[in-house]
Amino acid sequence: MLFCQALIETHLYVNSKKSNFAIHKRYPPNKIMPHILKNKNIEIHIDLPTENYNSSRFDWTGKIVNVMFQNIQLASVESLTSKNKTQIGKGFYNEFGIDTGLGFNEAIIGDWFHKIGVGLLKKESESYIFSENHEIIPAKFQVNHTPNTLLITCTASLHNGYCYQLKKEITIQENGFTINYSIENTGAKEIITDEYVHNFTAIDKEFIDENYILKFPFPLKPALFIETVNPEQKIEIGQTDLKFKGTSKEQFFFSNLSGNEKVTAQWELLNLKSKISISETGDFKTDKVNVWGWKHVISPELFITVSVKPGQSKNWTRTYNIASLP
């Protein structure tokens, strides 16, 4: 058993009528090798909570930075030009609450609110913007592993009536992996948020072009998309898939692909050149499916609504399958 304290504590404490918690000084992330789950087909690289990425957006519990299938890379990064690699998204990072943090609206300027899987963030403006880097009081993390699994437990501090314990277990399978989530509400207020995996994906480091097809098991409804960003018109929207007319130099984005209809939470990405496919399937229905991408990466996103009353828990699973195409 490996116990992993998120960051080194100083001796400065904040005393509040609503909560008591330690402020942590932010040190540079440790430069150590990722935890690796591996079998004959699959290799998964996972950064532990204190390693590398240390910003306030993405969940720190089990940061999957790379997945290999028969020595072929399936993960990409958010940006190819960023100078600070510890601040950008990678691989199969996930996020809770892209639109707002837990308790953000109740907090006053200068107070703290929860970012699930990270810790407490300092509120510095009236609007929550996910891309802004907030000051962090990290949660406490505990790591356990077996040859085939990595389990990370994130225990939050009670603040403004909100508290939780998050467990995320990553298990390697013969031709893929699963991510099992469990969140317990240990506070006095209901937890209402959402979660998704960003899926920074590219197969064999190939840029997104006519060799890719992104498939869904439901009809796409472009008339009901909330946002359509396709500046070069390189992305073709079919009945149930997205195809590409060459590589888009500009970022593209489509939101609300199912038109608010609850659908099977699933996507499949095929690369006809590498003859490999990767898919994600959730054990839940979703009414929010987005796709973001750039020349080097594509990110299909399946959102789940997370609503947990005090004293209760919620569990869900995401399953990834990887295969060779005929």
C-alpha cells in the first residue's frame, strides 16, 4: 500500500467557522515515472496525484497519460505548442464540473469551493471559467495497486457543507481497460455536478484526416447542436458519424450531438490507415455528448450527471475496448 500526500504541507492553517483545513504550498511536481499497467496487448501509463499535471481543471485521481495497443500509441495531448506540459490535458484525463465547481455559487470572493478530484479552489471572480488556473488546497489521496488495477481514493475537506470521498479504480483488460467510479457524499448538502473523460486521442500519432471515422450509436442532430465550430469545413457530419476532409489547422467543436435526447453513452474511433479502433462505453445514458479537436487530436466526450444526496453514493463505469480492424 502506498500512501500519497498530495503536496507538502506548510504550518499555515486557515480557521473558519465553516471548516478547518491546511493551506498547502505548491511545489513543482515530482519527476518520477508513471505507474504502468501492462499485458501482452495493452500498456497504460498513469501519473499519480503528485506527478506532472498539477493544475486545477482535471481530476488528479488516476491521470491516464498514455495507452498503447501492441506498441502503438493511442493518446495525444491538448496542445503541441504549450511550454508548460504540467498545465495541459493529456490522454484520458477526466473532469468534474466543467461549468462550475461544487459550492462555487455559495462562496464569496476569497473563499474556497470544491473541485472534485483536485481539492479546494480559491474563488477569485464571480464567474467560473474552467481554463483558469486557481489556487489549490489539495485533497488527500491514497493509492493502492495490484498487478492489474490501480485504485486512488480522494478524501475532501468539509467546507461550506460539502464533503465527499471519491474512489477511482483503473483495471487493465485483455484488449482495453475499465474505469470504475464511486463517490460518497459525506457532507450535509447534496452534490450536483457532472463528469466526463476528455479523451485526448490520436491513433499512432496520426493527425486527424480522411483516415479517421468517429462513430456513434445514435443519430446526430446538427440542427439541435448548441455549438458548431467548423471554420475550415473539414468535418463532415453524417447520420451517425463524423468524417474528415483532410486535417483541420483550426480547432473544431460540436456540442449536444444527440439534441438533448438520452442515448447510449458510446463512441468508436477508427483509423483506416493504422487499422485500429478504440471505443468508450458508459454503463449509463447520456444527454450530453460533445466533440472537440484540432489537427493532432480528437476528443469525443460522454457526460454523466452526478447527483448524490448526503449519506448516499453513486457508482458508474467507463469501458474502453481496442481492436485491430480487418
